Amino acid sequence: MKSFWAAVVVAVLLIGGGVMFNKHIDGVTKEMAEKEEKITSLIEEESFSGAKKEIDELKKYIDDKMIVLASVVDHKNIDEIELCVAEIEGYTKEKVKTEALTRCKKLEHLISHLPINYSVTLQNIL
């Protein structure tokens, strides 16, 4: 009987931890997506100085969340996101609108796939 209750406690902890983790990764993804959308709209308006400010905020946000991201997200994906942000920053600095917008689209894609690929779901576990 003790092993049954131990299994129940472990199951509850795993499910509760999974729910909390999913909420956290969804929150991080949502925040990053909002910042990316602001950057995209500023670049579309050719407000490169405003975009630079938003890029700096996104970089700071990614740095602040790096411990959580690095613990669950494949490092290759994190590197791709950071590289994409750096490319956007470079193209924005040089005021190359089309290339910056292309990288924004790529960043949007990378960010949108974080919860799909890393949420605790039965599909991702199996």
C-alpha cells in the first residue's frame, strides 16, 4: 500500500511540474513573440533606432531567461535564436530593411516552435 501512495505522489508531482513548466515556457514564448512583433513593426516603419532599442530588450530578456531555456531547450535552438537576433541587430544597424524583416520572420518561426517542441506533453515524452 505504501508503494501505491508513493506512486500517486510521484505522479502528482510529475503532472504538477509539467503543468507549471508548460505555463512558464508559454509565458516566455509569449513575451519573446511580443518583442519580436514590436521589432518587426518598427523595422517595417523604418524606425531603426526604435527597433534597436527593442532588440536590446529582447537580448536582455533572453539572457535573463537563459538558465531556464538552457535547461530544457536544445542548445542548437537557443544558438539559432541568438544568431537570428544578432543578424536582425546588424541589418537594423545598417538599415537593410528587407534582410532584417526576413530574419524577423525566421525568429518568429523559431520562437513559435518552442512550446510545440518543448512542452511536457505525451507526444513529446514518447
